[in-house]
Amino acid sequence: MFSVVFKVGCGEDSVRVLDDAEEEWIWMRILERRKLQIFPDLRVVVRSKTINLKLEAPRPGDSLDAPFDLEGEAHDIYELWKRMGLDSSDFTAGGAMLFLKHLKRTYGRGKTMVSVVRPCVA
């Protein structure tokens, strides 16, 4: 069973499990924060028996180390993350939506369970 959690920003409505994360939700969360000139803090956690993957879009001026020793599905998910431009601080809401859409198509519909992501850092 897969556990996929999306987190965009802070607050009550910032975390959704894969099956509850809608394209409009991720779109609005990212655009609202950008409009307020606040970095959207996009994080995705994917867990299964064989995967423990934490993906995070870097803040402007930061660089994040790429996960290493990824194989199989974890590698595929990370490559999709990069292809959608989510490894860059100027990622788009469209890239995040396409990433979400692909994960839903591949792992959604009851195949997910709730997981915990770390709280926002002020």
C-alpha cells in the first residue's frame, strides 16, 4: 500500500493525502501564496514497503541535495518530480498539478493511507 501526502504552505488546509488532493486545491494553494509573495513550500512524502521518499521544492537561493540510490518506482517518481520542474524554486502550479495527476492515476483510488509531514517552519 502506498502513502502519498501533499503539503503546500502552512495552515489548516495545507496537507492532503493523495486521494483528497484535488487539482484545483493544489493550483489555488500555490497561486495564492505566490500572489502574496510567499514561497509555496511544496512537499510530497511517498511511502510504501519499498519507498521512503521525501521531496521538497527548494526555496529561492537554496539548493537541495538530490536523493541518492533511488531504484524502481522511487527513481521514477523522482524523475517525474524533476521533469515537472518541481526541483526548482520557480516551479509552476501547472507542474505540481501534472505531478499530482500522474500520481493519482498510478497510485490513487484507495491505494493510499495517511502519513505525517513535518510542520511549517516560520
